[in-house]
Amino acid sequence: MKKSVFLLLLFVGFTGISQTNDALLKHYNDYYKEMRLQGDVNGVISALTHLNVISPSKERRDTLAFVYMNNGKHMQALNTIGIEKNADDSDLAVQVKAFSLKSLNQPKRALEHFEELNSRNPSPYLAYEMADLKIQTGDMEGAVKNIEYGIANATDEMKYAFYERQQPYEVPLKAAFYHLKGLADFNQNKENIDAAIASIDEALKIAPNFNLASLSKQALESRKQQAAETSEATKN
């Protein structure tokens, strides 16, 4: 009899917990939807965190990490999903790892995730990110391959955003690739500055208001002028 009463109480207890969890899930699902409608990022993060605690799932975790990343909280994003390369990661998880690591100035670690994304679904945008990171890490040969692919496959409709000015701006992706080509040309042969300038001129033909390309060209022209002055001084 005592055993039967104990089992009955245990069953009632589990039923109560289940009902409580179901009620909490409904509450936070409704809360999540409302926060999304209001555009309340902190509310969305709070709702997803509670949902993932109550009913953990890979999808919720990845979504939470993406929300963190999309709002500049890159360390929180990586704390949510980690930085390791996992073959069973969703595309969203790999994207979060790639862009968050790039934003945290971890080019080598970011690159392996961009390469994983590109192996799943190649695109000129991913080629640009890989080329940029390869230039940073000194892999000029690999960067040039990505740049050549990007120039050949970027369409006129594709744009890329830059943020070095107070007001962000966009340029055609192909122009962005020609700018990278100029940087790669220079890093491959620092004596042939004209080749690097020629590539950046191609970028400026496509996007005359490409501020970053203009700054790069000015830096190269200044370096060329200094080299010429040094050479002249040596002769004298």
C-alpha cells in the first residue's frame, strides 16, 4: 500500500513538472514572439535563453548565438556555441563562428570556418572573406585564387559594405575584389607598386567613391614617392 501511494505521488509530481514546463515553454514562446515584434533584442535574447534552459535544442542554441553575433556580441555568441570546427554544425553555427572570430581578430581560426562554409555552398561573398583573411595571414597564393574566382563570379547586383568611415557605405563586390587584388599584388612584390595601383584603379573605375580604395592608392603612391626620393638621394 505504501509503495502504491509513493508511486502515485511520484507520478503526480512528474505530471506537475511536465505541466509547469509546458506552461513555461508557452509563456516564453509567446514572450519571444512579442519581443521580435517589438524589435527588442535584449528581450529576444532573454526569451531564447530561457527556452534553451527549459527545453535545450541545437536549433535554439544556434539561433541565440546568431542573435548575439548580429548585434555585435561576438564573445557571447562564441560562448554559446564554441569555436571548434565540427562537421555536424549547422550552416548557421559555422557562419556565427566564422564572422565572430573575424570580428575578434582571430583570422586563422575564422578562416577554417569560412572554408567550411564555402565547401558547403561556394559564393563570391565567401571568396571575398577568405581572400581578405588570407592576405592578413600571409597566404597570398590562396588569396589570389579566391580573388580570381570572385572577379569571375561576382555580379553587378552584388554589393559589399565598408565601415571605415563614420557613415557606412556599399560598393559593388567586384570593385572590392579589385581592391584586394591590389593589396595582394603589393604583398607579392613590394617593388612593383605600379601593378598594385593599377588593380586599385580598376576598383575605382567601378566605384569612384570607394573610400578605402582611395586611401590604399594614396598610401601606395606615397610609398612610391618615398622610394623614388630615396633612390635619387642614393645616386647623389
